[in-house]
Amino acid sequence: MLLARVEGNVVATRKHPSFEGWRLVICQPINNAGEPEGSPQVAIDAHGAGIHQRVVISSDGAAARQAVKDPKSPARWMVVGIVDEKEPGVPV
């Protein structure tokens, strides 16, 4: 799991059938200071995270494929939670 910031929505005229009805977002992994860390990832978002919101993303592809109900889906990343606030002194 990674802490990330939602940077945008993915819009596609053609996509894998397992993604039909799912919102896809671009998530930039960040460190505890909020600075970018690593490459942006496309994630399934069932929680409705807004642009620039901090989220927790998971790379558990098996769970993502189970969520979209397709064992052959290319899904890997999914938003598993939206970060409301960070408690001072507690690592995220």
C-alpha cells in the first residue's frame, strides 16, 4: 500500500471490458512530506476521491481483479481509502 495524491481522471474511448462502469484515476505516490515519490499509477476508484486528495492505494492485483469480477482483467492498482487528515507525528 502507498500514500498517493489523485492527479487526474483517465478518459478512454476504448478500454478493457472489465473497466466498464469503473472510475479510473491517476495517482502519484507521495512520501510523508507530500512530495512525489515514484511513477504515477492508474487505479480503480470506487470511493469517489477528488482531484488532489490524498488516498491510500494498493497494488494487490488479485483484489483488484476480484473487485471488477474478472480474473483476466489487467487491473492492478485500486484506491482502498481516502485520507481525511494526518495526525502529527504519526507515520502514514
